[in-house]
Amino acid sequence: MSDQKLATVPRRRFGVGAVLRWETILLALCVLVFVFGSASTPGFAEADNISFLLLDYTEVALLAMALLPIILTGHIDLSVASILGFCSALTGALWNAGVSFETIVPVVLLAGALLGSVNAGLIVKFGLPALAVTIGTLGLYRGLAYVVLGDGAVTGFPANYRPLATDTVPGTFLPYPTLLVLVVCVLAAVVVHYTPIGRSLYAVGLGEQTARFSGIRVERLRFTLYIVSGVLCAVASLVYTLRYNSARADNGYGMELIAVAAVLLGGVSIFGGRGTVIGVSSALLLMAGLRNVLFLNDVTNEIQNVINGLLLIISVLVPVIATLLRRRRPPAPAAAADPAPPEPEPVSVPDPDPVGVSHGPNEEDQR
């Protein structure tokens, strides 16, 4: 793959044509959900409920942004929610031990990076499948969370920090954590769609060997992605712990499936090489709105889990069906070839012995 071809990969996938397809459908569905919720559910359109809606999906959004670049390269990380749970348990254990919250924050971030590097080491250095490794660490990290904190809960975190995870920006309905999510989404969009790192993500997802031949350091890229994923999970754990004022080993349980569903529903291919940040952001907004409508209509958590499962299946099936339809589509007519040059008109050759023209004495006369 030449540098010129590599440089155009993300631009094709973030061009106007891509945005006017699946991303537009998602945004239209978001509008429909919000219109339906406003018309059918009392209190849905109130500012307090919109704030709650956005706040409720903060951690899922952070986990989805952690997963997005990894899935773009054709890998997966199913341990994101378990890293969140371990970091929350570590926060509680350190707080119980009398450590200041200002010290806890960097320690938890380092712990998230360490857990991400363990995933990266097993996958990159030992060449193990990402799916198998992260399923294993999903259980390992959750078990370590119980070892660190047990099955109890730690509360009573500093009151001066809790508003950062619960309150809204003065004069608006936007919670502070939503601003954090917006910053992360903007940074992700810039990196994924407008930098050489982003071009490398798409290139690795489209063909790892081709990416290697083009000079991309695939192992270093993957190692970095898993470490960044761990740090984002640690950030999500701090927000979650402060928002509920509770550190527990089971915090974030099952959240990895919702995050994966959001990424895939946003148009990111599970095989890598295709997807946009705006698509994932739209899917997150759609799922948050749908969950809020169901919650206000007293739909049970079991039914909500069924709907999340259906969304996950649909998000995987849609690109497969689209690919099959494209293959069955009749080929476009071949472009008209350049018109053949007109055949030259026949040139009349004069009769070598026209009637009435003497060419001198013939053979008989010479005799």
C-alpha cells in the first residue's frame, strides 16, 4: 500500500458520502426517539430529564471511545467494564486506608494503564487472540476487584469532588461529565480522522500485513491502544464512583456489552477498517434516549437487556446484509468506449489501362 493510498483511507470513510448514509439514519432515529418520547412520555423533554439521560450514559460513552480505535484495527477488548470495576474497588480500598483523593486519582489512572498493558502484552508480545485474552482478563480483573475490596461498598467520598460527577454547568442542562465525554469524542475524531495515527488504524484494520509493508509499526500501535483503553476505563471508574458515591467491586458489571453494541451500531465494522466517531456518538445518543423512554415507562431491566441484545445483533447484521445486497446488485453498465475513428473512404485507384488512353506501343505492336 503506497503512502498516497494510505493517506486517503480515513478521508473516504469520513467523507460526505459516508456521513449521508448510516450516520444520517442514526441521527434520524435519534430525532424519532426524542419526538416520540416528548409526545408519549410526560417529563421526557424537561431539562432535568435530559440531564439525567446524558449523565446516565457517561461511563458507557467513555468505554465506547476506548473500544472504538481497538475495533477499527480488527481487535476487541471485552475487559473494559472489569477494569472499571477494579479501579473503582481500588479507589474504595485506598480511601478506606486514609489516602487523599488527590493521590488516589493518579494511582487509579496508573492502575488502568497497567491493566491495559497486561492485555497488550498477552496479545502483542505472545500473539494470543484478543478475544480469548480479554474474555480471560474480564473474569480476572473482576475477581481481583473482589480481592481488593470484598463484596462491600465504600462511601463518603469528598463532597467537593462529587459535584463534578453529578452537577450541571451553571445556566445549562449539560452535566460536567457530559462535557468530559464531548472533549473525549472531539479528540477521538481529530485523531482518528485527521492524523497519521488514524490512517494507521484504518490501514491495520483493512489489512495487517499490508500495513506492515507500508511501514506501520502494528505492535506498537496496538500496545498503545490497549493502554489508552485502560486509562479511559479508569477515568470512567472515577466518574462512576463519585456519581453514585459508592465504590464496589461489581461497579460497571455487564457494561462492556452495551459499549460494544454502541460501537457496532455506530457503523464500526467488527472486522476493522470501517467506522466513524460521529456514527458511534449518534448510536450512544440513540441508545441513551431509548433507555430513558423505557425507564420512564416502567420497563423492567430484563426487557431493557433484551433490547440491548437485539441492538447488538442488529448492529452486526446490518453491515453483513448491506454487503450481500451490494454483491447482488447488477453491475453498472460499462462506460461507453471512445467512438472508433471513421473508416477512411475508399480511394479510387485509376484503371491501369483505361479505355481510350494509349500508353505507347504494346507487345504485339513491337513484334
